[in-house]
Amino acid sequence: MTAELAVGMPVVVLLLVAVLTLAAASTAQMRAADAARAGARQVAVSAEPSAVHAAVAQVAGPDAGVTVTRDGEWVRVVVTRPVVGGWFSRGPLRATGEAVAWVEP
């Protein structure tokens, strides 16, 4: 009984970590996409960079990075944020969301 538990427990823990990481990644991806849409909407109606950064930070959190690129009448907003927070936020797992909007005249 003890040998089976010693072999099976690491597998269960590894599976649990994989499922929790997948759930955190999908949540971070949705928040990054929502933040990119909010930022693109803000650029479309107001060209102030501080308003765009505030909208992105409100949706994706203060540790999100935002890039705004203009191409004529169109604007592209790319938001990246870490999948996990805390000590692991500098890790390689990052979620990215992108949105394009037509700038109001």
C-alpha cells in the first residue's frame, strides 16, 4: 500500500499542477484580450496615452504591458501580462491579447 502511494502521489500532484497552470493561463489570456479591446476602444475615442494605460491597467492589472501602434486610421493595441503573479511573475509564461480599432475622426 505504501509503495503504491509513493509512486502515485507525485503523478497526482503533477497532474494537479498542470491543470491549475492551464486554468491560470486561460484566465490570463482572457484578461489580456479584454484589456486590449478596452485599450483599443479608448484610443479610438481619445488619443491620450494615459487614458489607454489606465484602461489596460484597470482590466489586466498593473503588471500588464501595453504597446500601441498606429497605421493611418487604424490602431493596434497589444497587451501582455504574466500568467501567474507574485514571485513567479517574472517567469516565461505570459499571456498576450491583441485588438485593432478604427480611430474616430
